[in-house]
Amino acid sequence: MFRSISTAAVVTALCIGFSAHFNPAAAQDRRVPSSPAELRLSYAPIVQRVQPAVVNVYAAKVVQNRNPLLDDPIFRRFFGGGQQQEQVQRSLGSGVIVDSSGLVVTNVHVIEGADQVKVSLSDKREFEAEIVLKDSRSDLAVLRLKDSHEKFPALEFTNSDELMVGDVVLAIGNPFGVGQTVTHGIISALARTQVGITDYQFFIQTDAPINPGNSGGALVDMNGRLAGINTAIYSRSGGSQGIGFAIPANMVRVVVASAKSGGKAVKRPWLGAKLQAVTPEIAESLGLKTPSGALVASVVPNGPAAKAGLKSSDLITAIDGQPVDDPNAFDYRFATRPLGGTAEIDVQRGSKPLKLSIALETAPDTGRNELVITTRSPFQGARISTITPAVADELHLDADTEGVVVTDIGDGTAAQNVGFQKGDIILSVNNQKIAKTSDLEKAAKEQPRLWRIAVVRGGQQINVTLGG
């Protein structure tokens, strides 16, 4: 199983370029082969060391084969109600053991909706696995092998910020289900943003051949350390065309640390400000030579950014000395900072450069009151939450947004069939304002002849009327 992305998204990403990632001092540590003997060198020692830590992930879920004719009462009368047949859907991906206790990292889209997950090791042994943590924002999931009482081979993380374009890497996974496969290539680009895969748009691009089934597999450096988790390819045919994307190891490290600490969700620093990209027109108005950086559009009162002195129209150019090309780059850099400390950001305010220190703390999340609507209604199967600063940050809503939002939709539920989507804000039901989750729960228990529902989706209000 592997994600494929469009031509337009990749063309946009390729336009970002290689700037701000070349380090002459680090480049001196690399060299080209100097003799025919060096050209005959092999990657086999690295492969033998890392291969046992790369696994195959099998996910299965049971779905109901529903006959639409059963909706017709005349059909049911003459042919009986019939029974819905169950069918098992299976998906295949890869994973990486990152802790000797049996913790495995893979992609969320490999195991999404699975009723059963199995992991097959390189020695052909199989283990059932439990899902410890899913982080849809990064498309990373952490599994734990069940009933295992041994120490497993695990990969160490490299510092992905030290990788350079041109570094040789190996991709290991299970493409097309043919079995564990190793390919090699180089890092084609770093800090690829605007690719359109996850919330955190910051990827390693490689030309190492990777194909469907490689999702969740390892991208390793020449020291045999984990550089990234392969997650998507650009392809017109479904096969490798030399453009693959991996989630950097520093983001993987954050998710694994949350899983180890027993958390059910990844806790990340909260900026408390909304950022926007710098267009050529904005760059010209600010007197910039190039349209780069992250422009502050608004600041949440009493949030970390406001307390640090950040203001609207400030231009963020770096964080802890690392350049910021756009808001996606800042989001990634900020999200991978450890909680509890501070981050130093470089800001341009007008023509004046500033350095501000921002506290690394989580967004307030009291009063979420999350619940699933179970009453027979258009909302049945929707998971809803009162909007807190943490929820607004997770769903990319404006910080001042109030009300109730859909955070998840169950497969095959009434809410999914009606067309509700994750991120929908429920304003009112039958002219009753929905301010908190208990309001919607109460409204869903009523059985009106008509449901008049007001929803905000993507900043636009939608008014719908449904039969009761």
C-alpha cells in the first residue's frame, strides 16, 4: 500500500529548490570514489545489519457487503430481508522496529480502520500487533508486538537535519508484496513542502526506487541509521518514477517518544499564532529579495507567541538558527522541538531584525468533552468535540473559532452517508445554537420530521435540510 500524489503538487514542491541546505563544512566529509576498487565496494554489510529491523505489516478489516436493493421495501417483501455478507479487506505495508522491546513504526494509512494487524519479521516469524498510537497529522503510527518476550533488532535514529542533498541512502520495504527488497539512491532534495500528504509538509525526497507496499519502510543512511519513513511516491503509473518522499527521522522520533511515554496522542508545542506564506507581491511590499519566510497573520492573546512579543506582520526567518523558507518549514521545525524549553526565532519587523524566545508548551485542552453520537440521527457515528485551542490547532481552525467540530467519522455510519466530514463545524440544528457537545447530543435525540442543519466547512457556511 502506498500513497501516490499528483503532478501539480510535485511541480509546486520542486519549485522550492535546494536553498538554505548546503553546508560547505559538512560537504568536506563526503567524497567520490577515487579508484576502481572503491567502485566495487558493497552495501551488503549495512543491509545485513539493518534488514532484520524492517518488517512487513499486514492489516485486515471486516466490511459488510451491503445490497442497495434491500433499501426497497417491495424487494424485501418478496425476496426477504437477506443477510449482509462480510468481506475481509486487506492492506499491505512495511514497518521499522525502533525499540528492542518490539515497538514498530509504520504509516497511519497502512493500518487505518484495521480490525487486526500482523507483523512479519525478516526471519518469517509473525506476531499480532496492537496499535499503541496513531498520529494522522504526521501519518505515523506506532505498533507493539504482542506476546513477545525477547529483544528485537532495532534501528537507531539519525539526525535528519544533518542530511545533505547527494547523500547515498537505502530504501528497504516490501514493494508489491514480493518480499523484503533493498534499493539504493541519493537524497534528491530536503525540506520538500507543499507536497500535500500530511499536516506537516516537510519531506526528504529520494530517487531510491520505492513502490506500493513500501509505505512505512525504512530510508537508512550509510551508517545504518534511520533517516526517514517512506510514505509517498509521485507516479503516473503506480510504480516508481524516481520521486519518493520520506518523513524525516526527527519527526518520527517525536511520535515514538510520545508512544513510549504512554500517551494516546502526540503532544507538540503550540505557537499561538497563524502564519501565511510570503507571495512575490508581499515580498516586494516588504522589500525582500526573495519570497521566503513565514508571515505572522494573527496572534492569539496570552498564547506563547503573544507572551514572547510576536506581532502581526512580523516575518519569521529562522528558528534556533535553522532557516525558515515558508510556514510549512516553520511548523515542522517547531513541532519537533522538545516541550518544556524555549525556541529562539529570528524575526524581521519592518527593517529591524529581532530575536524572540518562545516557550515550548502545549495548547490548552480543557473542556474538549469529546463524544460519539450514537442516537439514530444524521449525526450517528460522528465523533465531536468542543473547540479548544488544542482542537483548533490540530484541525487548522482559526484560534478564535468557537462551537462544536467533527473530529472523526465512523465508516459506514449515518454521518458518513449524509456527507459530514472531519473538520465540519456544527453551528445549529433546527435553529438551536450548538455551543458544546452536550447541545448536539441533546439535539440528536430529538426525532423531528426535518433536520435543518447549519455547518461551516472550509470557511463557508452550508445550510442543509434532511428528512427525519
